[in-house]
Amino acid sequence: MSDETREGSLSTDETPGGSSAVAPATADTVIEVDDVNFAYVKGKDVLRDISMQINKGQVTAFIGPSGCGKSTLLRCLNRMNDLIPTAEITKGEIRILGTDIYDPSVDVIELRKHVGMVFQKYNPFPKSIYENVAFGLRIQGIKSKSVLDEAVERSLKLAGLWEEVKDRLDSSGLGLSGGQQQRLCIARTIAVQPKIVLMDEPCSALDPISTTIIEELITQLKDEFTIVIVTHNMQQATRVSDRTAYFYLGELIEMDDTIKIFNNPSRKETEDYVSGRFG
Amino acid sequence: MHDQATDPPLQKSENPFQKKITPQKRQDAVVSTVLRMATYFILICAAFIFLDIIRKGAPVVFQTEFPFVNTKFFTDSPETLMTFETEDGTFYKMDFSDYSQWKRDNPEGRIVEEHSHAYSGGGIFGPLVGTALLTIICIIVALFVGLTTAVYLNEYSSKGRFMDMVRLAIMNLAGVPSIVFGLFGLGLFCFVAPVITGEPQERSILNIPLFGGNFLAFQGWGTSMIAGGFTLAVMILPVIIAACEESLKAIPMGFREASLALGATKWQSISKSVLPYAFPGMLTASILGITRVAGETAPIMFTAALAHKDKLPWQDTDSIGGFFSQSVQAMPYHIYTVAARIPQSEYTKPMQFGSVFVFMVLVMCFAALSIFMRINYRKRVKW
């Protein structure tokens, strides 16, 4: 690794390391996946030769049939796969804000503060709404009531939940409806002000109305955050994303502007999938 | 429309569902009878035990006059019971302390037919206190060690052959006979466990000098309530570890992931988003294990228990160290003593059955509490 990246700092103004063989990313690129192979069990690569760039302030959708590796790649981006003992990147590197996030100098705790995640099954803690949103800040040691109050209000407003819950911040997060719980989880994620928000099928457990609300929320949030979303719902990808990546059997088949992917894809496989002939 | 002409006409007189006895049905009847009988057998045994103890024990504890409970039985410690007749044929039955008083008051009374019945007078206050103290020490030690082990096994340890063996070893610990635990406790806690002291005893195996002329002396804690509490704790550990692990497994993975994804360290996510929700379940399951341990005799008979002790634990010492390093009376050992180590007579029966009755009711209350807590907890928890 180059000297600039050794400290594991993830600030935006840092230039990418010069060790890479591929061309340096543009200023707008926040995530670079560079020829990555990934295996849960040694010898069985479930991702092969993945290379992509994800741009700042855009919503990038990962689509593809089940088991194609899109969620796996998403979980590589904030190293949630570290929870699985044998899982590892076997080739290539993933650079976020110019830093190889699998470099030994990178503190995974710091990484995850910058790369937040919203999960498929909404999972608020059995705590009050306020404490759910404040959780990320509290574990960073922030105790000041005014800072927390301000962050909770700002995050809930961003997540479009403030008006609905402002009078009952002390009641349990589990008392909310499914869609509200998922927005609470989004508020909890953005409360720590990550640069990037990863969403792993955030609407798959929700009804259509809640889904619409979350989709609107995603398009609003992209001004502040770079969003990567895994979805099974192709209409959702067209509605919310700027760029779409199509995965099949652990390979990235095609990645392009969403409009192009759905109207005029370069690859036959992509066309088959998005037109519903396959998958 | 259905064409009725092709169907054979139903004969009204014939019942198509007529009862028939087939070999399969006979087999079914036999099996269900055997299963039912086996279940009733358990019920009969349980009913016999409970009813017999209640019939003979309840009259010792309860009385017909106010306050309806024999308070003396709960507030006095065991004493020798004296029975005697005086010359005029009056029969007396009294505790030894009262007997001495009586003799002072009636110096001229000639006593004939005097009998003493060891441990059969007084009450069970001493054993109750001792069992409470042993159980408290056991709870603290077992919960601490069990909880930390379960957290390590479930949250930190990597999966693999070695960890499987560790788990197997822990589960095997549950199969060790309690008398073996008693001897183990005697060997480890009574004879070898380290103490900090200025003057190590001669039996000390190893003395490590510390600051200020003190030594860390591996001389054991002697026969003491702390040795007994630790022995009981080791014995109940497999149950506690299994219960704690079960409670940890019941916490959704999503809580851990959500917490980690917010930048929490592993310990932060365990302590803030796993343990608070697992703890009620752990406590509930542990109480059930602890009621079992409260009734164990073998582990404490070498390590902690005394058949008779004049003073209560707090009367016998002036320091905290001294408090924990003294022997105590304990309910199960007291029951063993009055049931098996003294000559039996009709005068020893009230103490025997009274002790058993009180102890059984106490343990059943704790078990009921644990079950009640579990039901309550299951109702409250939802995610």
C-alpha cells in the first residue's frame, strides 16, 4: 500500500493509491471494485472477476437472479462478510474513497461508520425510537443530549419519519408498522452520517405502499449519500437507480446507466433477464 | 348433472362405516393403554411422595391457633430434643435449652425414663440460612462463569473441531455424579485454592510472596461455605452454559449485524444489542438449575456442611473473610442427618418430615417462579 492510505483514513480528499494497475478513478468515484474474486469456503469462488466503479451521489442497483452474488458483493463493501470465518476475497481489491478496505491497516469499525447498511428484514432494536436512532452515536461515545437530539431529529426527518413519530419518540421501535420500522432502520443508519449507504433488498418484506415511500426516500437521499441497493424487483431498479449492474452466476455481466440497461443493453443475457425471458 | 342411473343404488340398511375390529386397531388399543399406564405410573409416584410428605410434614409447620404457622420451627436452629418422665408419671418433651432451664427450676424433680434425640428439637433456621448463603454464592459464581463461557462459545469462538470438543466436555460435565463433584471440590477448593495470607499454613502447597509480607498461599479454603458454593457452581455450570447459549441463539442475527454495521465493536454490539435481550431468558433458565443445586447433598457434605453448629454464620465471625470461610448447616445435609444418622423414633419424625416439607415447598416455589417468569418473558418478547 502507498503511504497515503496506510493510516486507513477514508476522507474524500485523499487521492487513490498508485499501486493499482487499473486507471485511477475519477473524482466522482467512491467505490472501485477491481477484479475481485470472493469465496465463502476456500476454493469455491462465488464472485469472479468483478470490476466496477460506483459514483458519488448516485443510486446504483444490483440486479440478477437469486444466488448470483449481488448481496455477497454488497456485504463485501462494508466487510459484513468478516462475520463468516472462512469467507475472504481471494483476488483483487475493493477501494472505497481510494483506500483498499481489505488492507490490514484499515479499521473495520471506522469503515462501517462510513459505509452504513440497511438490511432486508427490518431489524430495529427493541428499544425506543429515539434510542434506535441514537444508537450509532452513543456507541461512538457521544453523550451530549443536544447533539443526540439534533441528530435524531435530523435523521428522522431525512428518513421521512419525523412527522409520524415526533410525539412518541420514547415508545418502542417495534410498535411501528413494517414500513415505518424499515425507515427507522434507515434513519438509524444515516444518523452516523455515512458517506455510503448499502441497502440489501430493503423493500422485500414490505407492502407496495411502504415500498413506494421507501423508494421516494431513496431518490431523496442520494443528494447526501451514495447508495448501493440490491433488489429483486426490476421495476424498483428502474424507478430508483441511476446505474444498474446485472449479475449472473457470480459474474458481472453488464453495468451501465439504468435507462440503457433496461432499454438497450449491450449484452444478450442482460436483455433476456430484464425483458423477463429468463430469471 | 350427474347421471344417477349408472351409480349403484345405496342400500339404506347397510352402514358403510360399521365398526370393525382389525389387528391394527387392537394393536393401537394396546399401545395407547401401555403409554397411558406409564404416564399414570409417574403421576402415582409423584402423588404418593407429595401427599405423604404433606400429610406428615404440614402438621409440623402449620397449627390451628394464631398465627397458624409454627414460627419457632423457622426461627430456631436444630437442637437436641429431650423426652423424659418424672416420678409422678408426667411426660415431658422439650428442647435441650428448655430442659436445662427446667432442671434448674425443678431441682427436686426426679427424672425417670430420660431420652435424648439428636437434632430433633428446635427448628431449621440454621440450615435454611446456610442453604440460602450457599445458593447465593453458587448463583453468583455459576452465572458469571457460565455467562462468560456461553458468550465466548456463542459469539467469539470460531467453529471447528476443537470448539466441538470443548462443548462436548462441558456437556459431559453434566453426567458426572454429584459425589465426584463433592470430592473434586474437597480436593480443589478445600485443599488447594489460593488465599492471600500473612502466615501460610504448613499444608500450603505453594507460597508466592506478595507485597507487604503477604503470601498467595495455595492452602485451600478449608471446609467453608465458599468452597461449597464454588463446588455447587462447578456442578451446575453445564446447565447454566447450555441455558445461556440457548438464550443467546434466540437473539436474532439482525441485532448483531445492525449494530456492527453502525460501527460498533464486537463487544459493544454484544453488550448493547445482544445481552440485554438475552439476559431475562438466561436468568429464568438458570433459576431452574439453581433449584436443583440447592437440594444437592453430596457436593457440600465434604466441602461446606456441618450437621450441627451453635452459632449462625454472622454470630461466629468479625470479618468478611471469616464469614465466608466458616462451615454452615444446610437443608439437604440436615435432612440427610436427621433421616439417616440418628436413631429413629416417633420423636424424630416431626423434624424429619417438617424439614422435608419446608424444603420441598421452597424448591417448588422457586421452580414455579422460574416457569412463571419464562411464560411471562415469552409473552413480552417479540421480534
